[in-house]
Amino acid sequence: MRKDDLYITVPSFFRCPISLDVMKSPVSLCTGVTYDRASIQRWLDGGNNTCPATMQILQNKDFVPNRTLQRLIEIWSDSVRRRSAEFAAPTRDEIADAIDRVKIEKEERFDREVLAKILRFARESDDNRSFLAGKDDFVKLLVDLMSQVDFKTTSAAKLVTVQEAVKILSTIRTKITDRRRFSNLVLNNGRDRLTTIVYLFKTGNVELKIDCAGLLEFISIDSESKVLIAERDGLIGELMKSITEPRLTESTLSCLLAISSPRRVKLNLIREKLVNDLTKLLTDPTSVSVTEKCLKLLESLASTKEGRSEICGGDGECLKTVVKKLMKVSTAATEHAVTVLWSVSYLFKEEKAVEAVTSSNGVTKILLLLQSNCSPAVRRMLTDLLKVFKVNSRSCLSAYDTKTTHIMPF
């Protein structure tokens, strides 16, 4: 039984054996089998003298109402109706009325039921998200719910309400046109809303963590906000834990990319051994998007001396892994990988980088890339890299027949 996107399992003993529909008036024959009154009456009126289910000859054609079963069916039907109403997508007018009611009754009355209804509305369509994001007073109401939450004394019901508010804000965030104003609303005004988001990221389920990471990414608009977010309440450590959780990897990487541009944040990430985690992610089979984000983060970390030291450290495993990703994933991944190699090998002339790239057949791949349809910027970096490997490049060229090799497109 299906009602829009709500699937309902009907207990088999609620169905009439004749019509297979849910019984409206269940009655039992002398054989003990129960049917819907209308269906069994038609069967008997047709001259039949047997029980349709057992085919036993009926000693009499009387039937007795099954009151117990009828009551069970009524209870079940009421439950189905409530669930259908709960999961039905509310209309825009209903949402507007709910928001107006909350504004009048103050935010304390902004209970979970109302927020859950608004969240379903937001998830329905882009138009719905734009409608909610365009109501500044509504966005501010949600942000205010995150204010001054004492996690030691706040009731469980209140925390659930705050969680719903965060989910809605995360869902509509891309439709908020004034991103800077929204960021300031969350981070400033003397209220510790950021701590609330970080706390929910630490304690929430996977879905809530993804929503919190999305919000943190969205409000990271400049160096000041990025540093403020990165240094709040052990967030970096929590992000490092989440990066290894498959369901959280992509959202965590996106958040790290958003906050990592300031040097002090990069140094913090390097101290937390982010390079090691990125190398592991690149080594294991992963999605194109995760690979691109890992390489982009390595590109960012390579702009610092400490980052280059980590990238080139050990036996060069990180760089060897980066070389393996050349031409194998996507155009964006290749560009990030080339930039990492160019930064450590050409721009900063790290000797360990040259050794690692050479030992992993990187020069041949650089030559292959030069023959592909790469961007002018990548071509310039590849040309610079060949200058670093000039000794090896001649031997590779002589051993490599460019006319017979097929370059795989991205």
C-alpha cells in the first residue's frame, strides 16, 4: 500500500481473502475464517455453499461480526492516517502561518513538530528553500535558537529543537543571498552560536554532523571567520576523527578546505597529521570528489614549509601516491596533483620530492601529460618540472615512442 512516498505494510489478516482489500466489516463463518461482509455476502448470494478459503461445505450460512478484529483494523487505520498527515508535504501558506505563529508566541513555542514540518517543506524543492531563505526574520529566528544554550542544563527537548533548526539552516544555506551577513549573524552579536554548532557536530548522528559541517563551511567567508571556526572548542580534532568515517569523509574534507587557507590553520592541520590521513584516503579506492578534495588540500598545505616537509617526509609515500593519481581520476584531480609536484619539486626544490617522483615513474607521466589536452597553466608547470628532471627526461624521451602511445582522455 503506497501513499505518495509513504509505503505502508498491511497486516495479512486485515485483508479479506476474497477481495484482498482491508476489511471494513469483518465477519466470521462457521468454519472460523473471517471475510469482509460485502465480499462473503456476494459469494453466498451467488449460490455457493462452501467456504471460499477452505472449500469446506458450510453447515450453515450464518456469520458473526468479528468485533476484536474490527477494532484492531480501526486502530491501525487511525495510525496510518496520522502517519500520512505527518509525512505530507505542507503548503507554502501552512509554512507561512507556522512562522507567523512562532513570531507571535515567541521562540520558546518553536517546537520540534513545527520545525520538522518546515524541514520537510525545505527538502521538497529549490523554490521552497528559496522561499524560506528569503524570509530574513525566519532565518534570524533559527539562528537565535542556537544562542545561549547551556549543554549541561538545557532539556533534551530543547536540544532536539536546536538540532532541527540547524538542519533547516543547512538545507537552505545555499539560497541565502547575503552570505556575509548570515556569517556575521552566526559568529557575532555577542552570542555563542558557533559553540552550539561545534557541540552538535561532536555529539550528533551522521546526518546532523553533515549538516553542521555544511554550515561551518558556509560561514567561512574570510580569514577572520576561518580562524575563529578552526580554533573553537577542539573542532579540528573532531574533524580529524570524522575524516576516516566513510559517510562523513566528503563533508569533512569540504569543511577543512573551507577553513584551511589561513597559515595558522594550516599549521594546526599539519600538526594533527592531516597529510598522513590524506595519503591513506588517496591510497584506498575512493570517489572522484574525495580524491579531488584530498589533492586540493595537499596543494594548500604545500604552500608552507612544514607542509612540504610532511608531504616529502618518510619514504615519499605521499608524493608517490600523488603521482599515481596523475591522469587517472579527473581533470581537476590532475591539476591539483601537478600543482603539488610543481610546488615541492620546482618552486621549493625539495630534494626528497625529486627522488620520490623519479622512483615512481613520475617523469614518464609528466611527458604523457604534456601530450594531452591539458590547460595552459598545467602545461607551464609540467614544462618547469621537466627542467628539474632534465637528466631523466632525455632517457625517457628516447625510450618512449610518442607516436604509438594512446593518451587516455579524462
